[in-house]
Amino acid sequence: MREQPKDYGAWATLGLGYVEQARTNGDPSRYPLAQQALDRSLRLRPGNDPALAGLAALAAARHDFTGALRYADQALAVNPYSERALCSRIDALVELGRYGEAAQAADAADARRPGVPVFTRYAYVRELRGDVTAARRVLNQALASAVSPGDVAYVATALGQLAWNQGEYVSALQQYARALRADPAYLPALEGRARALDATGEHTQAIREMEGVVARCPLPAPLVELGEMYQARGGPGDRARADQQYTLIGTWITLARASGVDVDLDTALAAADHGDPRAALTAARAEWARRHTVHTADALAWSLHVNGRDQEALPYARRATATGYRNALFVYHRGAIEYGAGRPAAAHQDLSTALLLNPGFSPLGAHTAHTILEAVK
């Protein structure tokens, strides 16, 4: 950029680089730099599709999915074959809860630009609708076509996550190992492997590996997971170690908010179990007002539950599981809410289903599910 300051394409590439850097390092302070680079690209060449596609990716990274959809559509109006814009459009529709349209967008993207980025999104749309068989088939096709180490790691990790969601820990570990052979430093695979190890009883190794993930990328999800691993272990000083992870979530949320990220969903998920229940409910309601997805429905249901409002929570818990998405945590939440709402038979069925689907879905949640099942025998 110093040598070619008027190269609009290079400015767009730099902006996307900052977005990717923020994603891989968990550092939201990169987002303002991305905004500056992409804006400069558009000043140099108004309406250029790489910059518009970059703005779509940036908006999605900041959880502004309405903006992501708008920029993706603008980029596609210029270049209907922009892979980045096609993928961002699918992402935005998924995160807005418009699953039917997301499926259509995935079909269109597959017809225009088939490849690993599109295949993985196509598979996720199918998984959200409960079609695990189709999702696995598409991901295996994507893995067969993957050439670069980055693509192999990305797709194998997606297959590992899909297996994890079905409680298939051996298969998940095999896929994570494949990803890490391609890229030994690939954080999503390291994080997934730590979860799978914990579910198989390898708690010490799981904690060690999750500590490594958090040291490199202190995002809310691995911070919560590590904190709960400490709590579940229950050794001397483990409660203090867990609390330290939960405190770090607040630090990340503050930094992300200052960098223009909508953090209401992260706030709701973390605060519901490990913070202020009232703050969790406020954040969940704000996020639900923006978008109706299975994830926001689950977050709102659980936030209502921890505030003692199970009757109000129940419709949202049911909505979170209505698409057929096989997520044991969602089913567990629904079961706990059924129990709190005075529906023991329904609670027994849901909690049994969650533990059958993925018995190690959460270091703490699985224990609570067993406890409630004992109470409703």
C-alpha cells in the first residue's frame, strides 16, 4: 500500500485480511482497520465488488447481518460470481433466521461458484434443518476436492463438529486429527479436539489443550468451555480458575463492543450461566428483536429460565428445536425448562434425548441433566 496507494483492489484485499486476522486471533480491534481499508478502496473505485464483498464479510463478523446481506447483494449486482459475496449472503440469511432463503442462496451459490467455501455453507444449512446425512455427504465431497492445507483443515474440522454434535467422538477426533495434520496450528480443530477429549474422559489433556486455545484466542465460547472444565474437575483452586475465565469474557465483550461488534448474543450466553441473569435477559431480548434464529431463540429461552420465567421461556425453547437441528444443548435447555414449568414427563423425554444424542455436550450441563432425570424418575 505504501508503494501503490491508489490500488483499490489491494486495499480491498487488505481489508479482508484484517477481517480474517480478527477471526483467527479473536482480536476485534482489527475491525476498524478493515473498515478504513475497505472504505478507501471504495473511494478509489466506487462500487467495486471486492470492497463491497469485503464490507459484507466485515458486517457479518460484527454481527450486523442485515448490513451483511445489503452489501452482499450490492456486490452481486456488480459481479454475480463473487464467491465472497455469495458466501456472505448465505451467512447473513442463516444468521437472520431466514433458513428457506438461505437454502435457495446455497443452491444458487453452488450453481455459480462450486467450491469448498460454498460446500461447507451448503452443508450447514442442511444440518440446521436436521438433514445430517446430506450435510455429511456434502462435506465429504468438499474434503475430497480440497487441495490446500487450509481447505483440508477447514473442511475436516466441519466434519469433526458435525460428528461431535451427534455424539460420535471417535469420528470427531479422527477428523480433528486430519485437520491438524494439514495445519497443526488450526485453532477451531484444536478447540474441537479439546471438547471431544473432555467428553471421552480425557479431562486433563482436554484442559491442557483448551488452555492453549484460550491463550491464543480468548473468545467467549472457549473461555466458557475452559471455565466449565475447571468447575467440573473441582480441584483446589479450580473455582477461582473458572471465575478468571468468565471475567475474561467480560473483557473481550468490552473490547468487541468498542470495535463495533454486536455482542448481545455473546453476553446472553455467557451471563445466563456465569454472570448476571438480568443482564443476560436484557441482551437476549435485544438480540431477538434483531433476528429470529434457533440460536437466539435458545439464548432467550435460557435467559428467561435462569430468571425463573419458565412458562414464558417454553415457546422459545420449542422454537429453538423446531427446525430439526440436532443440538443436544438446545434439547437439554428445553428439558430443563419443561421441568421448571412443571412438565416432568416432557422434561424426562427431552433430557434423555439430549444425553442419548451427545452425552458429553457440556461439562456442567450433562451433570445437571442427570440430576434432573433422577428427580423425575
